Amino acid sequence: MNFVSLQMLTGDRAKYLGLVLAIAFSTFLMSHQMSIFAGLLERTRSQISDIEDAEIWVMDAKTRYVDEVRALSDQELYRVRGVQGVEWAVPLFKGVARVKNEEGTFRNAILLGLDDATLTGVPRRILAGSWQAIGEPETILIDRVGYQFFFPGQPYRAGGRLDVGGKWVTIGAVADASPPFVNLPVVYARYSDAIAMVGREPQQMSFVLAKPQGGVAPAELCRRIQAATGLKAATKQEFGWETIWYYIANTGIPINFGITITIALMVGALVSGQTFSLFILENLRFFGALKAIGVTTPRIVGMILLQAVVVLFIGYGLGVALTAAFFELTKDNLDLRGFRLLPEIMLLVAGVIFGVVLLATMVSVRRVAVVDPAVVFRG
Amino acid sequence: MGGAGMSQPAVVCERVEKSFGSGEQRLRVLRGIDLTANYGEMTFLLGPSGSGKTTLLSIIAGILRADGGTVRVLDRDLARLRNGEGAKFRLENLGFVFQQFNLIPALTAAENAAVPLLAAGARRKPAVERARALLADLGMGHRADVLPSKLSGGEQQRVAFARALIQDPRLVICDEPTSALDGAAGRHVMELLRNVAVSPQRAVVVVTHDFRILEFADRIAEIDDGVIQKIETRKRESS
């Protein structure tokens, strides 16, 4: 009877297409918005993720997320280095500097000052030049967003000149840094250069980056640093999630995306549920006839579930393909960097859309289950 | 099955009662019906709307249960059928021709006729081939691949006959088979039904209020207000 079931489904082209497109639209909207949402949240911790060498971030005890820091004194660096189990600890400056090119075009940029001696945290995905170049004085690395802004239409290459915080410096390399939450250029410099670019103050160190000695668990070392210094110490993963949760709890982002995703879900559920319900209603007398002929109710329910699963698979597949196509087509757009369709989102959307549509289907199935086969004798 | 043959009863209803609703709303639809339908015969249930003939038909088909009395169909007491057995019994032994035909619009004539075979678990290709052969016997061979929406009323009725007969059932139940047809087409359809459906191994029960087709009946049971008013047996020449 699977053949009969599928013929009944596809025979009514308008309703069949309506069902598939409703599910596809809902899937597309949900997966697209969830991907943008996840991408935005990933952006909030991009600088934490990009600094691959450091397992532990040390900061002021009241720090809540990476973009709002209270500067530490240089003494704190030595205190951290003195904690048992620390293999190394280096300073990190994070601030904002005004960057200007020779034509006078300017823009604020995120300025990261890396330890002069080790360059811990320097990006490794280099598009032009060499990351070792910022070991030279008055040399910076800039990400490709910044490079394209200040040198529009020019191929990536080292050697260009920029004014950062009032000091002319040379571009040593163009890096493919992860996009930050605010779509500002990211500039990397030696710690001492970065401090000079923003103007020296009594306390300027944003973070201390540390690595535990072999055999010392990062979480254990965090506890030791906190106990010894009174500062907050967190693993890279912990601090990344703290930053994400800060944005979730303190911005309208999740509410806005939540509304869109909910509307997509409701539209998908309502349209597909309503269309499927109408489809069942219009076929009720045929299902009644099948019951009268001797097809059992479980068999008929199976036929309807098969119809639902088929439109779900096709609709979901189309929707996910549309989302994937969107991100594939926009992957070179710098403003949309970091947004992509994650497998987890595909699974989540599949679970939600299958659940909702199957629920709507079950409501329709009830009508068929209770339909009296004698209805076919009533003209 | 024992006893199948001319003048042996395929359907025996004794003192059959059926009511709907309860209390003051209770409506007695059948009030002690006695009826026999024999193998090799066409038994007509004749009566006006609301007389109870459709309810009786549903009970004979095992779709409704009688409140009282006994109903034996093909030597089976329908009251003793357990849940799920009724559907199997209908699928294996009964053929149906519905008033509105109820052909599935998305299936071709042959596929529609093959539905009972498919429901019984047959593979699609041989089932549809068998339906094609049966449709050819009914003069519909050239229309086997046509959708119901492209068929005339008479053609749809023949597809419905094919669907009813494809499992070679021992009892065929027809609900107002000519109500959607004009006089000539109705007569033609009844001739066809008599020729293909009536056999010594099969009984045919027809519900109708169409007096124009009574000439095809072997036995006519007139029902009104839930009671059999008259049973008339007609002698026919062997067709």
C-alpha cells in the first residue's frame, strides 16, 4: 500500500508542493537564523579562540567577558609567574586604536599587543608576509578586513604603511583572523608598541596568558592562580563560554533571533499542519473506503505517516540545501565571515521540524483513525 | 466453506436490531430484521431514505455490529469476530461497490482496481496486471491507464466493479450502483453486474431505491422503518 499512499500524496500536485515548500521555507528560515545566531556568538569569543598557545587567561576578578576589561599592573604578571605549576605567563594588551592610511581614511580597530619576546597569540593563518615580522619594531599584522578597508582593491602584500594611534608603522603581514563581534579590523603589534600606540598609563595590561606545566591540569592551575593572586583565572574554553553567555544574557540578540526562529517554526508548523490536515480531510472518504474494503486502521495510519515522512524529508532537504547554498554563495563576503551551517544546527532543526510536523500529522491521523467506514455507504 | 452453491444462504440475518443514541435520543433503526441472501442470486434491499437499508448493509458487511439478533455471513457469525478480524474477513471475502465509487483520484483505473490485492500484500506489478485483465473482461481494457477524472460515470462504475471482484469474493455488496447513472447507463451497468458478478459461488446484495433496475433482482426485500415489509422472490431464466 506504500505505492497507493505515495500516489495519493503526489497526485494532488498543489497540496504536495504546498506541503514541501512550507516545510522547506520553515527549515530554511530556522537553519539560516540559527546559523547566523551561532556565528554571532562564535564571533564574541573570536579573539580567545584565535590565541591558540594560551590555555589559561588571567584577569581582574570582576571581569565578565573579553570585551570589557580592567587593566592590571605589571606586578600581577610576576605574581602569576610565581604560582607553582605555571610553565610560562605573558602579558596581553587588548584595546581600541584609531588607524589611518596615507589618504587619511581612518577607522577604529581592535589592537592586540602581544608579548615582545614570545609573540604569544600571534595569528598563524597568514595571507601575505610573515607573522615573525612583528618581532621588528613599529611593525604590525593586520587582518584582511582591515587591509581591504585601507587598501581597497589591492592584492594582499606586506610593506604598506598605516598610522596606528598617531604612530606610522609598517604592515609586516596580512592575517586571516577570525571575525570579531563588532566588524572592526584587528591589528596585532608587539606589546610595547601597542602600549606606545595608545599612550602609556600606569596600568595597561589587559590579561595574563599562561600555560600549565606538564602534569598540571588547567583547572587546577586556575584554582592555584586565583588563590595566590586574588585574580580571576579561567581556561580558554571557560572564558570563551563566559563571553558567549554574557552576550546571551545582556543583549537582545537571543530574543530577536528567538522571535524569528519561533515565527519560522510556527509558520512551518501551521502551514504544513493545516495543509496536511486539509489533505487528510479531502481524502477522508477514500480512507473510509479503504477501511470498508478491509485495510486496517494501523495500516492506514502507516500510509499517512509515510506521506508525512516523505514530505518532511523532501522539504527539510530543500530547506537545508537552500541554507547551505546561501552560506556557500556568501562565503567570500567579509561582513558575513564566520557564518556557516553547522551539523549541530542541521540536526537540531531536523529534530524540531520533524517533531512539529509529525505532531501536526498525528492530529490529522486521529480523524482517520476514528472515521467510521460506514461513511462510504452514506452517499 | 461448506454449502456454497445455488439456493444455499450466504447471508442469514435473524431478528437483527440496531439503535443509535441513548435515552430519549435513542433511535431504533432496525427492528428485528430477518433476511436471507443466497449464493448465485442478486438480492435487492429496496426502501426509501431513512428506512434502515444502509445500516443493514453496513451490518452485513461487518462494518457495524448489530445490537441484537444474529448475522451469519459466509458461515461466520459476525458477532464472534474479534477486533481486527472484521477487516481481514472483509478483505478476503467481500467486494464493495460504493455509491460514489470512491476511486482514488491519483490512481489509474487499473491501479484502483488492484487496491484490494495491494492491501492483501500482493506485489504491485502482478496486481495491476491482473486488474488490467479484469478490466478488459469488463470492456475497459483500453481505459486501464486512465485516471478516474477522465472516465465517464459508467466507466468509473466498471472500475468499481473490477475493484469489487478482483479478489474473487464470495459476497459482493453494492450500494446504490445506478444512482449516479442515467437510465440507459444504469441498465447497462446492471446487466454487466449480473453477467460478471453472479455465480454459483457468490452472492450479490444490492441496496437501491431505483425501481428501473428491479428486473435484475432474484429476490427483493422491501424495508421501511427498520422492518422488512415484504420479500419477493423472482424466477429467472438462467443468464
